Amino acid sequence: MTKDLTVIYLTAGRMPKRWVDYHLGHLLAAVGDYPLITVSMKPMDLGVGETKLIQTSEHGSWNTFCEWNRAAKIAETEFVAIAEDDTLYHPEHFSAFRPKPDEVAYHMGRWTVMSWHPEPTFSLIRALGGFAQICPRKLMIEALDEREAKYPDGHRRPGEIGRADSERRMGVTRHKHVEWWSHFGMVNLAHTRALSSTFTEHPTWRRKEGELKAIEIPYWGRAADIAGIFNAGIAEES
């Protein structure tokens, strides 16, 4: 495909350096020649001619959507894709699929690895995640402009574009979503430095796992090795 997509990369700057180095190596390989916009709390330079934005708002789910919108408005391509600092992407994620102009696409080949498990496994979770989103740029801007206009002070429970329950709850325009799969999936790390709860502090709660699990998968290798990189980084910094 032509370079019709801009990758919007958001980082909260909370991950250990060992993980950051590992993650960015995979991210830059996956992004390749696609335009890249970084959104971070502190200045960062990935050395690939990316556009750099500094996030001035507090971290949180509502402000994350606002940052998507701000970045989308300076992108110049037909599509935008969201990338986050705790998710590993294969190059196919950005090149293999495009939604129609009135659809937002979610890659469903999203394996989760929970860093706190004593024997980490990959778990395939069937849910729409912003980190797995590819969206027509115009659709994203229109959808997020509508939300910001309706809720100038934010909404306590925003959700992904195209999620029927979220858009119904917020009383905003409903959008179509399409689910797609690629040969190589992505890996989302559930970890103790996430902005949302990991549930490790709540023994009676259980973090959702998918029905399909694996110890090792093509391209990414063993789940324990991926979790081990993050955990080793945490140990080094403590």
C-alpha cells in the first residue's frame, strides 16, 4: 500500500528503560516509512523525522482521546493508526488492512501478556482496544470533535470510536466498526505501571483473560520472555 497512514504514538513515560528500548526497536521496524507523530509528556526524539507533540494535559482516558484528536488534526494522510508504549506491533498491523471511509477498524489479533503472572501466557482477548485501531482521519476528527463539544469538561467513561455501548452511553453519533485479523498479531502488555488498574491490588477481582491461550506464538516467541523484559526493567529501577 502507499503511505496513506500516519502512526500516532502515545507514551505516558512510565515504562522502564529496558522495556522502552525493546519496544521502540519493534515499533520503528513496524512503522517503517509511514509518517509518525509522537505524543509524550517530555520531549523525545526517535531520530526518524517524526512530528513531536508535548502532552500538556493530565494523563487519563478522556485526555487520551483529546490527544488522538490533536495529533490527527496535524496528520496529512487519509488514515491514522494509534500505537501505545505497552503494545508490540508487527509491520503487518500498519500495512495489511484499511477500513472504508465510514468505518473504524480494530485488529483482533491482540494477544495480552500479564506481567505479574508467575507463569505468563499469551491470552487472545476479543475486545475493541484503542491501541489496535486504524481509522479514517476525517472520521476520527469528526467523532472526537463531537465529544469534546458535548463534554467540554470531559466524560468520566469515554470509550473507543465504534463501540456501541460507549457511544450510546455518551449520547454521540454511532459509527460502524470492522474487525480484522492478520497472520502475525500484536502483543499488549498488561502491567503494574498502567494508567488503569491491573487488579493485582484487588485479590477478589480477576483481570479478564481470553479463552484461547498460548505459551509461545510465531514472531514474538515466549510470553515469559516478553514479561521478563518488563519485570527485569522494573527490578533494575527499584
